[in-house]
Amino acid sequence: MALVVQKYGGTSVADVERIRSVARRVVERKKAGNDMVVVLSARAGDTDRLIALAHEMSPHPDPRELDVLLATGEQITIALFSMAVKDMGFEAVSMTGYQAGIITDHQYGHARISWIETLPVTEKLKEGKIVVVAGFQGYDDEGNITTLGRGGSDTTAVALAAALKADACEIYTDVEGVYTTDPNVYAKARKLRRISYEEMLEMASMGAKVLHIRSVEFGMKYNVPIWVRSSFTDDPGTLVTQEDAEMEKVVVSGITYSKKEARVTVTDVPDVPGMAFKLFDPIAQEGINVDMIIQGSSAVPGRANISFTVPKADYEKTMALAEKISKEIGAGYVHGNPNIAKVSVIGVGMRSHTGVASVMFHALAKENINIHMISTSEIKISCVIDEKYTELAVRVLHDAFELHKDPHNGIKIHEDR
Ligand code: ADP
Ligand code: ASP
Ligand code: MG
């Protein structure tokens, strides 16, 4: 008998009909002799609606109370789903994060799972029940309800799979797997049969929302193979797993985009030790997460220009802070742009191949798309561009790297070993 952890996303449980059809799928697997743990998201749109409601109530909703409110979305689906299963003649039990022993740190809105008490779930499994766990929520060591960040139900599922030593972890969503890019942006996107944890981690952190970043981190750390599948078809989907030699041969496996960031530039910063600290420490103290940072020399001798990106939601606050700091340290002026996007090219094969950057820059140049910032890692190159060109950039990059083709037929990148 195998233990299977499945997670169904918001579109898969959007209404009673879909909840019933997911319940049928789960019951089939149970009938086949498996122990089933099912993690559910809130119905599509419910979490957004709850956030809007909170902002109607208060301009700056209290973080603790906001998490109490957001956690209700998942309670609706686990209750409805368990009713459906019971009506089909099977035993089910819904469990909130608290009841399922999901313990987190104290960071409301983006809490991290620190421990899972497995006994409550395993006891219910022993009783032959289908265990239905609310995704996205846990509780801290003082008993407060916490949430794991948008898209966090994936993390609940993978963490549970790791803690319970499940035989399979399956993430059901509204697309048939992980694609070379967002299939809703480019129809030529190709579904990947397999992808390494590392590439998936990079894709998730660069904007591909198909898996929550921390779910991939858990998968990698505890070696949980993750299947990403559609809840509407029987396609086998994509396996997220350990890297192997075959994967290294593929230079570029995906293109991602993110419209979540804004750029801030401080000009003519005195080029002396300690300036970066003076600029970024107050920003960090405010809890603002700085992503890309680029420092270049200024036209004024002894001065440097520093550009960086922050979440769009923190743009105004960061601009005001940067203005203040800029005066204090005797820098030039501050300017920014909230209408930017980041497009990234990702692939573990970049470690052993050169020429990826030039193909990327050429493809963007041909479309007259200006690059504002560039950053690289071992397996990724990102460019900041004007937001209005995002979809176009994704498509031209996908074409330039010929991602619609099976990579084993070869692509036009120079290979240096
Ligand atoms: P769920 O509600 O099931 O968690 P999400 O909306 O969080 O679903 O994630 C699925 C969506 O991720 C897809 O509808 C798709 O638009 C988007 N997506 C972005 N990049 C990719 C990618 N590379 N492969 C597959 N889906 C992607
Ligand atoms: N309901 C939460 C959200 O919309 C968590 C999730 O769906 O994974 O972000
Ligand atoms: Mg999701």
C-alpha cells in the first residue's frame, strides 16, 4: 500500500462541481489501495477577495488578523470536499493547519514551516480515512494562525510528503505540467517531461508561479519527487527531480517573467567604503526585500550610480527612503520606474555552455527592446525591460532558443566542451 499526497489548486476546486470531480479522482486512488492525504487551496479568487475585504476594513490590516481571515479560504474547500467524499461512501476527515500539526515561525503572511507533528495525520490514516488538509496555513508556537505566502499550498503538500515519507507527491493544477514558459503567455510553450530541482527553484523564484518556491526547496532538501499535473486530464505531467547527466545537455530549459518588481536608482553616490551599507541597511530595516543590485561608475569622478529592484508594493516607500538617505550621504538624485519587468533564461546546461547571453541580447535587440539591468547566476540570466514588452520578450526568447523543439535534436548554442 502506497501513501500518496496530492494537492489541488484554486481552479481545481473553484466550485462544487469541480470539488466533486476531484473527490471522485481521490476516491478512485483510495479504492486502488492507497493511503490518501489531500491538500487543498481556497477556491480560485477567494484569497484575493479576502485580501480586498481586509483592505476595505482597514488601510493597513493587522498582520495577525489578516492571517486569521485568509486561512478561512482553505477551510471552505476542505469542509466541502470532505462532505463530497463522505457522500460517495468513503471516510474522510478535514484538518486545519493546526489540527494537522503544521508548525511555523512567527512571520505572518510569509511564515516558514519549521516542524510537522505527523501523529494527528497518521492516526487518521490508520483509521482508513482520507485526510484532507487545509493548504497555506499553520500555527506558531504561541498558537497563532499563520499563512505561508501566496501559492503556499504547494509547500504544505511537499512538506507533508517529506514528513510522512510519502511514496508520491502530486501537485494538480490548471496546466498539464511545467512548461518551457508560461503556456498562457505563449502557445508554443512545450511541456517538460522532467526538470531538476535547481532549475525549478530558479524558475519559481524568477516568476513561474506553477510551484511555490519553498515547495521546491523542501522537495530538494528531502528528495521528494514532485509530479506536476493537470486535474482536468490524465496526462502524466512533469517530474521535478534530481539533476542527471541528460539534463545537463540541455542548455536552456525555460523562460520566465516577473512583473512584481520596480527599479530605483541613486546617482552619484560617493565612491568610498560603507556607502552601500548606508544605503541598503535602512531599506532592509524596513523589511523591504532588495533583489537585483547594480553599481556602475558615474560620469562624475569618484562617484557611482547604484540601481536596484524592490517589490512594486514597496516602491513608494523605497523612493522616499532613498531620497532621505541620498541627502544624508551627499549623493546626486533619485529616480525610479515601477513599470518594469524581469525576463529570465534558465538552464543547468549554462554551466558548461557559453553564448547564451549573446543569443538573449540579440533576440531582445532585434525587437528594439531596451535592457535596463542585467544579472546572472550560474544557471540563469535575467534582464530588466519595460513592462509593456514582457509578453513579446518571452515569445522572442522562446523562439531564439528554439524551446518548442525537443532539445535532444540540438540547438544553436556554441558548445565549449
Ligand atoms: P494553482 O492554483 O493550481 O496553484 P497557479 O495559478 O498557482 O495554480 O499555477 C499555475 C499557473 O502557473 C498556470 O496557469 C500558468 O499560467 C502559470 N505558469 C507560469 N509559468 C509556468 C510554467 N513554466 N509552466 C507551467 N505553468 C506556468
Ligand atoms: N489560497 C492561497 C493563494 O491563493 C494559497 C494557494 O492557493 O496555494 O495564494
Ligand atoms: Mg499555485
